[in-house]
Amino acid sequence: MVKRADQIGEQITGSFISELLKDEQVLQDASAFKTFLEYWTRQTVSFLLEHRSYLRILFWEAAEGWKTWNQITYRPEDDPQMHEIALAAQRNGILRQDLDPALFPLLIMNVIAMTLQSSSRYEHLFGSPDSPQIREQTTQQIVQFIIHGVMEPSLL
């Protein structure tokens, strides 16, 4: 089940991360990088809302110390790609200088996952993420939080 969840999760990042690494402009231009962050965030939110069992598996694995996930599915090439993206964006003055590039993908994924995981607990305050309007509002808030959290403030 974890292996299948990992394969499904690869759909989130696999193709467009590879494309990003081919497009130098995204890592050199603040506007293009911002567009990338928004796209990545929107794709991830959409995926996790459509595959809620994947989100539950992530949190179960986290609670268990990632034992099964690391044993069965860990691909060391994933980390260097995201680290390379963060380092390049930081060198080009796009990513905040006070942000550790190694934490870049973790922070983004955790903001998205935890917000969505908590949404059912606070549905009485915010509404159901099944509602298209609430879903878009939540997605937009996550996008803005991530963009303002990782990009160099002078570029916003």
C-alpha cells in the first residue's frame, strides 16, 4: 500500500520538476519562479484533495517514524533535485537568503499537507474543502503563504 501511495505521489512532482530543471528561466526570473511555486502548490493541493487516502497514509507513516516508507520507497535522487532547485533560486536572489535550501521542499509539503489534514477538524469554521469555493479559497491562502514564506520579500 505504501509503495502504491509513493507511485501515486510521484505524479505530483515527477514530470514538472524534471521540466523545471530544463528551463533555466524559472530559476533565474522571480516571476517565473513564483508561477512555478503556485503551480506546484495548486497541483499538490488538488492531488491531495482528490486522493485523501494518500494524505492519511502520509500522516500514518509520519506517526510511525517513516519506517515502511523509507524501507520500501525511498529514492535518494528526489532530494538532490529539490535541493538543486532551491540552491539555484537562492543564488539568483529569488529564494530567501535566510531559508535553508534543504528545508525548502519539506516546508512546502508540510504547509500543504498539515493545512489539508486539519481542514476537517476546523470545517465548522472554514467550511468544507469539498465546496469548490472553499477549496479555491483554501488553495489560494496556501499559495500565498508559501510564496511569501520562501521567496525573497523584496521581489513580491
